[in-house]
Amino acid sequence: MSTKRLEDKLNSGLAGKLGQIKVPDIIKRSQSFFGLILVVLAASIFCVRDGENLFLNPVNIANVVRSVSENGIMAIGMTLVILIGGIDLSVGAILGLTATAAADLMMHRAFGFGTTVIAVLLLGIAFGFFNGLISTKLSVQAFIVTLASMSIARGLARFWSGGIGIPITYGNEPNLAPQAYGILAERIWGVPVPAICFLVLGIIFSILLKSTRFGRYVYAIGGNETAAHLSGIGINRVKIAIFTISGALCAIAGMIHAAQLSQGSPNDGIGYELNAIAAVAIGGTSLAGGKGTMVGTLVGALILGILDNMLGLKNVNNNLQLVVKGVIIIIAVVLQKERKAD
């Protein structure tokens, strides 16, 4: 065999071996974690002023975690909805309605802490149940139903409050919010209460998806609804339950939002549906349904929160921040398609 032929054979064999090398699956599945590391590094490097690292300041970190919590709680519900191949555009409006309701019930109707929480939760559950019922029983696409529900919730909030925000003042006298409600804006051992709520809910629903029959039903419906139906899964019941859960989580986020801002406004939550969807997409959940994890969504919410904080510390225009979020969603979806292609 000539030297040239031997060289060609060696080169072709080497090329074949290199072509068989693939990126490990663990790296593909951990894209959101690598994204979180990159965002943290970027914020740590660029958010330095006069020798002080503004991002790593403990007060700023606490603010990031607190601000992430609202979006993260809504994103938990959005994850469930997207896993079954749906979408919920009403989450921001439901947050605004429930925040307004919480403020009004305490300040104008003398509701106590417990009765306010129950009433607001029931309000969120009612909207979620409505979304699920109309989309299943009347076979209306979730996009259309939740778009209509968004308009209904926003209109009700503005009608309820007269179009203005309702300030929350705490005290023991009539028409003042109970002191217990203020705990939603406090810290326990230095950790913001909203962050604790977010973490606890994330753990609960992560276990629900991984270790229960309901979780298996969610993935089955998102993966192949026809096959899930033929296997005996009650498609409509599961879908209604998921939209109802999403509404309840929006109510929790709404109460936290009202406590943190010390007011409930009918205009609260505008654009929050984009943040929730972005957190889910960045976390690796397929927008086509059937694939994704709750842990990924929690990481996605953290990435968005840190990114918002970094851009804010750098005094980037709010409108440009929206542009960045839109671009990130597109990149996340493209990466999902690349993973499927592999």
C-alpha cells in the first residue's frame, strides 16, 4: 500500500470517529443550568461601579430572589399548561384582578387575613376553571379562551377598583389591612417570604410531575393526546385541573404582589404572561408539549430575574429589556428544536 493511500485511509478513519462524537446528553439536558451560570457570571462582571459589585450585594441578591418569586409562581402553572400542549395568556390579568381583590376586601370590606386569602384563591380558581371548562367542553383553543379571559379579568379589575389602585395600610382599626397580611412582604432569617413560597411550590409541583399518576397523565397528554385518550386517561378532567391550578397559582402571586407594593392595581401584571412563558421556554420545556421539568422552569425564572436585574443596574431602557426577552424566547425555542433534531 502506497504512503498516500495509507494516509488517506487514516484520515478517513479519523474523520469517521470524530463524526461519531456527540455532545453528552447531560449537557443538552442541562442547558438552562449552564445559562444560569453564564448570566450570573455576566452580572458579576459587568455590574461593578466604583469598585463595588452591585449585583453580588446581599441586599440586591435578596431583591432579585424576591422579584423572581411572582413570575416563578405563575411560571409553575404555565409549565403545567404548556406540558399538555396549551397556553395561558390570562395569568397577568388574573394577577392584577386578584391583587385588586385582596386590597379591596381588606381595605373596604373589613375582611380578615384568612377570609381574604380564601376569597382571592377562590377567585383565581374560578378563572382557571373557566379557562379549562371552555377549552375542553366547547372545544375552543386555549389561546382564544385565555385571550378572552385576559380581557374579562382586566375589565373586572378596572370596574371593581374604578380604574385606580387601592393602597394597603396596615392596622387594627376597621378598613385597615390586618398585620398578618404584611408577612407576605417580610423576610424570615433573611430570606424573603415570597421566595420561600416560590421554592416550596416548586418542590411540591416537581414531585407531583415526577412521582404521581397525575404527572404521568400530564406528560402523556402533551406527548400524544390521542394515545392518552385511548389508554383511558380522562383528558378533559386533567386539562380542567391544570388550568384551575394555574388560576390558583396566579391568585397566590397576586396576593404576594399586592403585599410587596402595598397596593392592588387593576393595571398590575400587564405583560407578565410573556415573563411566565419565557421562564418556561428558557427552562427547556417544549412549547409543543410533552417534555420539560419544573426544575428547569425554576432555573428559567432565575435567569430572567437576574437578567432583568443586570439590565436595570446598567440603566438599560425598559423597552430594550422587552426586546431582549423576546430574543431570548426565540433562542430557547431554537435550542429545543436542535435537541429534537439530535
